[in-house]
Amino acid sequence: MTTPQKHGVLLLNLGTPDSTDPKDVGRYLKQFLMDPLVVDIPAVFRWILVNWMIVPRRSHLSAEAYAKIWGEKGSPLLVHTQDLTRKVQAELGADFQVEFGMRYGNPSISSAIQKFDPKNLKSFQVLPLFPQYSEAATESALKEMRMGTASWTHTPAEIRDFFAEPMFIEPLSQKLKEHLSQKKYDFLLFSYHGLPERHLKKLDATGSYCLNQKDCCSQISSSNQSCYRAQCYATTRAVAARLGLKKDFYETTFQSRLGRTPWIQPFTDQFYRDLPSRGIKNIAVICPSFVSDCLETLEEVAMRGRDEFIQNGGESLDLIPCLNSDLNWAQSLAARFRSNLA
């Protein structure tokens, strides 16, 4: 009996340790930080930095942080990605096969690819769940996927970014609107994951545009169309326009910087320290570079960020959850995958 052909869909996320055991966390950190697209320095120096300096110091600290957010079902990022995959599958129906893989940790991208039979695929779409493009996340995940599908006779269709597309902006705006209607806030932070400045500059084909003027990220143009920071600002503008937010009510900031190398600004934690002195006591934080709640949202923002804000005179900091596996997000993705077939 012939197996019915299906349309394949593969969702890619960053990944998570298998447990909160420091050994598992250390293994995850090594795989993540040894990626040359993440720590983009010569291999020998990267090996020394990761294996001799970062991982021995951070394994136990990161394990303690993961333990604070770990749920009964395990890692929140893994649970949300599993749930989202199931809901997208349910929306698309039997003509589709939807799987997910993690760039680092388990289930791996290669193991997800092995669930598909390329001979029985009508089409194959791949979506890295990173709204704004970066080599460290988007390109690294796509590179891993390409290796796993190199022997296939047809080329997978890649959705590289979706930073201002309705399929992302509409459910994100709806989620933000619901939370802003429940409580009066003084201010809203759009907090995105940070990147070293050099990650942006090496994608600047002109060699002279990126970060050389104050407003270089104020619009998307041919000079910065692949710029992560510019795409983050574009996401903020799209959501603000959709909800009619006043310009003095919100700001775009960047979190999670590490080390001494220059990182993109402005920094989220600087606002935690400065806002209370401006009389801004109650704030909300949304993290639109993540579609799944994870260590960087649940621990870094909702725990450490809240503590720092209150210690500096603030009264409340509320994290607005990521889209996670919200039904309207799953429906929006399913509609996009169907429309791509046209």
C-alpha cells in the first residue's frame, strides 16, 4: 500500500538543556557556545574560552537559574514548542506533517528531519522560530537543517524571518492589548535579546552604514535589510502602530549581554535603574525576539529584572508572556503555511 504524500512543515527553536543537572546544562552550553556563528572568534580561542572559562564558571549558576523556571513537564521552551507543534498540526490536518527540532539539545534538528520521508513529501517548509534574523540563531538553525536535507531531491522552502509580518504582529499585538487592558502601566519595554555589535557590522555590505549614525535602524532599507537591530525596531513600530501606542509610553531595549565586547544598545537593565527616578513605578515588559518563554524571559526579566527594578525604587514589573502555544498564533502559522503552497 502506498503511503499518502504530505506537505512537510519543520519548526526550529533554539533549544534547552535536558535537565537542571549542571552536567546537562554544561553540555548544552558547550554545544551552544562552540557554534562559530554564536561565538565568532578563531576556533582555538573559542575552545579555550568556552571550555576553560565560561562553562566551568557558568554551569552551576545556569543550572540554578534553570531550576527556578523548570516545570513539572520540564523546560518551558520545550513544552511550549511541543504544544505549538501539536496545535499547528491540528489546524493543518492530515495533509500535513508537522515536526519540530532544536538547534542545541534535544530533540535535535537531525532527529526531526529523520521523521520525514522525502519520497512522500509534496512540499517541505522550514520556519526558524526567530522573528528577527541573526546569523547566531536563524542562520545557524537553517545551516543545520540544510545539512540534514542535503541528499533530498528538492530544496526546502525557508521562511527566514517574520519580524513585521501580520502572521506575527497580529497575535503579538492581541496578546499585548489583552494585558494592557487589565492594568494601568506607566511604561512598556520591548526587550529584545542582545547581540555583539560585530554581528551586525559583518552583515553590512557597505562597510560604513551599520551603527555609524544614530538613526541607522530607524527604517528598513537595502543597507540594513538583514540587520537584527533594525528588524527589532521594525517589530516595535509595527506593534505600536497596530495598537496606537503613544511614543512616550514605550521604548525598545536589548537584554542578555555577556562579556566585555560592545553589545547593541540601549540596555534593558539600564532602564530598570533609570525609570523609577523618572517617577515611572509600574512597568510591563514584552520580549518579541522570543516566541516561547524561556530562561531569558522567565528568570532574567520576570525574576532578576523585577528585583532590580524594585530595588531601584520601582513598584511592579510584569512580564507579558510570549506567544508560546496560543491558539491564534498557531492558527496564524497554519494559515501562512497553507498560503505558501499557492
